[in-house]
Amino acid sequence: MNLSFEPPPPYDLGPDPDLGLWLAEVARETDRIVHLGPDDGRGHGQLCWDVLEPTGLLRPHCGHCTHGHGGPRSAQQADSALKIHVPPQEAAPWIAATLVRNLVFRGEEGDVRPVAEAVGAGLVALLGPQAQWRANGCVAYREGARGNVGWSPVTEATFDAAVVGIGNGHAVVIVATGED
């Protein structure tokens, strides 16, 4: 997927300047949508909506058809889709899975899993132990699904996985999509 919007400018990552490099590398290698910025008061759903809006992933690809599409139609619907509250101590593996797991074909994660795990740990540390993390389901983080890989869509893609965190003055949105 080639996105037609400008990536966000570099962001102050506090004591771990390598985190930004890792995050950019994983996003580039895995073709994920990744946003890291300041917590400016937006809620999880609004933040996710605002990050996804410039990508075109919130609108039907055809633009004129009459049948329904699966994604949310508003920030409030995106907020409702992000219904899983992920405890901060469990957020790192959710992040890593969302960054690297193929949502369509099982077993394909590429060579960036160790980097994704480091990025997940770094983001959890950056947002702190009081951060609030939310996800839209277990399509990426199957370990927590107990056999069920259900999710509530946050995009128009056939499959998607989102993890959104807010804490310690920072906000992060990570979204993976897949088409079969």
C-alpha cells in the first residue's frame, strides 16, 4: 500500500532517540500506519480517526457505490471499535504483533519481529505505566484471542488491526491493514 500523505515530522522521544528510528524503520518495512505525537487531549477514537483520515482508508475505494462498507463513519464509531482495553503491562506484545503480523496469511512476520518487540517495549516505557491502551480486536494479537480473531474495523480494508495509546504526554496510533 502506498500512502499519499506526508509522514509526520520528527518527534521528541525523550530519553530514547533510537525509538524514533526503530519506529520509522518498522513502519517502512511493514507498510504500517504509525503515528507518534503529543497528547493534545483527543480521545482514542478521535486520534485514530484523525491519523487515518488522510490515508484514504476511511472511505470506500469506489467512491460511488450503494452497498455498505465495513469501516467507521465517524470518530465516535472509531472509538466504539476500539473496545478492548489493553493493560499497560500487556501493550508491548500487542504493539509488536500489530507492527509485523500478516493479517491475511498466518505465519508471515518477516525479519523485523525483534525490532518490533523493542519498539513495543520502548513505546510502553515512553507512555508510562498509567497509559491507556486500546485495540480493535485480536486479528493481529492472536495470542490474546483464545482461538477467536474477531475485531471491529477501523478502516475500509478487508482486515485491520489498531492499537492506540495515550499517556505521559504522548499519543501513539499503529494500524495494520490486509486484503485477501
